[in-house]
Amino acid sequence: MGPKLLIVSLNYRTAAMTLRSVRAALREMAGLNAELVVVDNDSGDGSFEALRDGLARDIAQGAPVRVIRSARNGGFGAGNNMGIRAGWSDGTRPDYVYLLNSDAFPGPGAVRALLEHLEADSQTGIAGSYIHGEDGAAHVTAFRFPSAWSEFEGAARFGPFSRMLRGKAVPIGVPETGQRVDWLAGASMMIRQSVLDEIGLFDETFFLYFEETDLCRRAARAGHRTHYVRESAVAHIGSVSTGMKRWARIPGFWLDSRWHYFTKTHGRAYAALATLAHVAGGLLWRARMLIQRKPPADPPRFLRDLVSHDLAALVRPLPARREAGNGPAATEAPAE
């Protein structure tokens, strides 16, 4: 039968989009020993019922898919953790877990390519896809881990600095071939269950953003590689649930996640240094905006919001980490 695969699709108020994504995944599951679980992340807008009714015919015809719902919206990591914990419908655990965003659509052979890569390379713990838009334009989804240097480079947006710090910048472009990377966007990511057993699931302290960065970093520290698999092509719309493209102000949860990532991985002093580096780069960019009349590149008041948030974070207690193991969670309930 081959290795057991669990596919997790997380929905938040995008039922029609999720159904489209799930049906694309079901097509790609043909010939694989796989099941799919759709988690409604406490949408509260009728999404659960729409998903259940929309998949009723597929389920009645024996499609290996089921729909469950969370009693709370704990964010991206918490919702995916619920799906991972659900396991297979017979209560057994898979060999691999594939996370697929609700606005992502795997192309022909995309899921199989990730599975075959992990089967062939025992040192790789996480594999992710080549992501492109529906218009065919490539998305940058392969990255280096963030650092104080990358904060400065990304905020400054200045060619000479970017060339000097090219090895520190977080984005690494769009690789033409498969390669090892630090971390990958979570839109299409396959993980060994044995790696999750070792390092734990997503850290639920992150509500949204940086959670896959943290997961890949924990895997790397435990000796497991992350690979970008060019042969696995997945179309992705992006920011459908989060509304990122429409942000008029940087949301608090993004600032919380960034601060938590840096304090967790490097300590509070380093997090403050990373913020200072970002501010220095940001001020340089704003000077160029005035002199060269460049358009804004950040949401309004971004630097002020960043500084005020991180100054407050410096003096308040660090949040309790909620790195999840694989046991049941009292706040999560499958649908009746």
C-alpha cells in the first residue's frame, strides 16, 4: 500500500475556496495511501456546514476525506495541530503529514513528488513545493532564517547593502532546481511524522506568521533537513484568509509573532538588537523616500508601531510557550 499520508487542510471563512483546494488534493491522492482531514478553525460563518455538505457526495462515494471543527480559533499552528492530532480515521498514525493551504491547489504529481523525495532521502525531514500564482508567476517561498542582519537589509532596501549582505537576506529567490533551504512557506509542506514526534507540533504561541519558520528551525536543530522540491508545483492565491494584501496597519499578531520568534531563538537582548537593526534600515529607506520620492513600501506607521510594540515587550513577561505535543487537546472537538 505504500507509506501512510495524512493531508491537512485548514479553513477559516473560505469554504468555497477550501472545497476547490480539497478537490484538487483528492485528485492528487489517487494511487496514494492517503487520507485528508479538513479542519474548520472556528469560522463561525457557516463554513463548517458548507464544507460538510459540499463534501457529502465525495464522502458517500468513499473518498478518504472528513471534516472536523475546532472549538476555538487558535491561529494557523493550532488549527493544523488539530488536524495532525486527528490522524487517520481508524485511529492510526501516518508516516507523513502534508499541510495544504485552503487557497493552494496541487498540480499533477505535486503531492507524490514530495512523498517520493522524503522516501528517497532519509535525512530530509520537511519538503516543500515550488509555488506559483494562478497566473503562472513564481512566488518566493524558500528562505533563510531571520537575523539582525536580515532585518537591516530587508528594511533598508538599498542595493549596495543588499549585495553586501546577500548571504543574510531572508528570501533566496526562486531556485531553478531542488535544494536544501532553511525554511519554506507552509502553503504546501510535507513533514515526517517521526520528526513531529521528536520536536513537537507547531508552537501555538504564534497566532499567525513565523510558525513554520520556527518549526523548520527546531527540525534543523534536531538534525533534520528542509528541502525545496522544484518538481512539486502548486498554485497559490495567497492572503485570502489573512487579508495581508489589504493591511492598512500592521496587525498586533504579526508583531507578537516576530518578537516571539527572536526571543525564543536568540533571547530578548538579540530581539532588541534585531529591532534596532530594522529601525536603522527603515530610517535609511525613509530618507531615500524623501530624497528620491520613492513610494511607501510598508503599512502606515509601521516603524512607530514596531518600536512601541517591542519597547513594551521588553518590560513585560515573556509569553508562556505553547509548543504542542501529539496528545489530545481539551479545547479541540471533532464535529458531531
